[in-house]
Amino acid sequence: MNATLFLDLSEQVTIPEDGTISRTLYQDATLKAVLFGFAAGQELSEHTASMPAIMHFIQGEARVTLGTDVVDARPDTWVHMPAHLSHSIYAKTAVVMLLLLLKGGNAA
């Protein structure tokens, strides 16, 4: 099999008791897939990315700031962000999130 397969993404990362962990699951010339685990109360402070990205929340609840908008993410929340959009994440509970960085241009 030449495919990359994960039957349960939440099993691919162990959330630390107090911290954040990330694990690159896949990377090629057009895509980088990074799985994050956030302990409750952890925050990824405001920043931007030089490329479009997708956040897919797998488990837990988080407050997500997207520019001037604030949303409450829960399991199965999916967000597409254009390049250079300021954003931050605050984990209200333990969170597992898949980040897809879309290399080489704007995604449709």
C-alpha cells in the first residue's frame, strides 16, 4: 500500500498533562499534516501562517480567534483559513486538532 492511513487520529498523539504537543503525520510538496494535542488551559498565541491552512478539531472544546471573530470549536469543527489571517487557539478542555498546511497557493 502506498497510501498513508490513520484509522483513529486521536490515538496518534498523547495529550500532555500540562502542555502542547505536535506530530507531523504527513508531508509532501503540497501538504503538511500536523496533529496537535493541547492540555486543558493551553493556548497557541496569536500568529499567522504564510500559506492557507485547515484546522479540523477531532476531540475537545476550544476557543478559536480568527481575525476579529471568536468561535467555540468542538469535535468535527472545520475551519479554512487564508494565508496571513491572524488566529489563536485556547483549549477549554483537552483538545486534539489536525492542522493541514496547504503549500503552493490558495486553496479553493
